[in-house]
Amino acid sequence: MKLGFIGFGEVGYEISKGLTDEGLKEIYAYDVMQNDAEKGHFVFERAHAVGVQLLNSGTDVVDMCDIIMMVVPGTFALKTTEGLLPSVTREKILVDLSTSLPSVKKRESQLVSKRGGNFIDGALMASLSQAHYKVPVLVSGAKCNPFIDALVPYGMNIKAITDKPGDAIAIKFVRSIYMKGIAALGAEMLEAAHVLGVEKSVIESIGTTLDGKSFDFNNDYLVVASAWHGARQAHEMSDVKKMLEDIGVDPIMTNATEKRLEWFRDLGAHEYFHEERPDHWHDIAVLWDKARSND
């Protein structure tokens, strides 16, 4: 098997390093920056360190390799795929690991399929700095098994979810709402705690509420509580926002929380459930569906 990378930044380097350590030797790559006067030497240094041969173009990589992983910035994914099409033939497998939109992945699949090739939508589901080349990878597409069968024996962690390109990246995007959002929310909370000098007490209090409980439990507890007490919580967050402004902390996330709580308030959970508080977030989701249908 000959493996190729279009783009050879952190993702290409980490995956290649792991695979070569496991015995896969024929790996090729092309990076648009490899000939850049200032940054090109970084690409060559990474490639040399892991025994990857750099080629002169993306189409050269497709011509040479059986499986091609595209690891370019999401904004360039479609253009990159379009540029590779002249070299796509029936046996080629193109895997887009970029964070491009689900609609872009579907369009890429259409273009590659017209050339007789196989397109796979891939999504990295954890940090490369922690998991390295064993990072969990979700894939979706009509023919994921050859890709999985080729690389799992070398230690990669790949799981197929559906036969529809766009589904894998959609899961990553929805997950990112929480993972990136909680980092931003945590930063705002810690900044305020730091300014007020109450870090230890705040962290201990939140830990007491959340530590040792499952993610499912916390979702049910917090979401149902916000739907049930939306009016009171929205008013509280309005006051929190004013406090942050008073101490010089920009209430970016608090503004968003206040708006979401006002949305919860307006769902009318008490009336809908006849004052019988539900137990699970799935129950509240009925009101979300109802609100969207009325928009």
C-alpha cells in the first residue's frame, strides 16, 4: 500500500510518524507551503524526520498512491479536491480529514464519484497532541472498509458510522459546540474568579456539583433545570453580566447564556408539562422541535 497526504502539517506529520513506526514505509506527501521561502523548510524537516517523500504536486501524490488523505484547512478543501480530479481513477481512495462543511464533503464526494474514485468523509475526534496517530477517526462514505482494513492493522483508530459523506464531520461539528464552548465558558468564569480573587471557592463549588456524575446525568440535570427555571436564571445572568462589566470582564459567553435562557423561558415548559417537571433532556427536546416548527 502507498499512502499519500495532501497537506503536511501537524496532522500529516503525527499520522505518518505513527504509521512509519509501525512499519508502513511508502508514504508520500505534497504541501502547498513546501516551496515557500520562509516556511518551506518546516515541511521538509517534518517529512525527513518521519521518512516521508515529498512530491512536486498534489496530482503526483494521487498518481503515486492508493489512499490519499487530504489534511488542508477546511476553506480550501473543495478547491483542493477539484485540483486533484484529473488524477482520480477507479481504484483511488480520497479521504478528506479537513473541517470543511458537511455540504462541502457531499460535493467532494459527487465530484470524486464522477471520476470513478472513492470518497470518504473523515473527522478527527480528539486532540492530536494527546492521542497522536491513534486519534479516534470517524468516517462516512459508501466504501469505508478498504480504508479501515488498510490502516487499522498499523494501529489507527478508525470507525465507520454511515455510508453518507458529511455525517462524520457533522458529528465533529456538533461535538465542537460543547468542547469549544465549554473552554470559552470556562475561560470567562476563571477570568472573573481571578479578578475577584475567588478562584479556589468557585472551582470547589462547581466541582462539588459536577464531579463524579456522568455526562448523561449532568445533561439531564442542567438542561431540565434551565428549561424549568428559565425566567429566574435569565434574570440572574443579566445581573451576572452587569457584575462582569463592573469588574472589566467582557461578558461574551454570559451574553449568549442569557439569550439561551430567555429562549428556554419562552418555551413555556410549565404550561406544556402541566407543572409536572420532566426528568430527561429528551422531554425538553419536544419543545425545541415545537419552537422550530413555529419559526
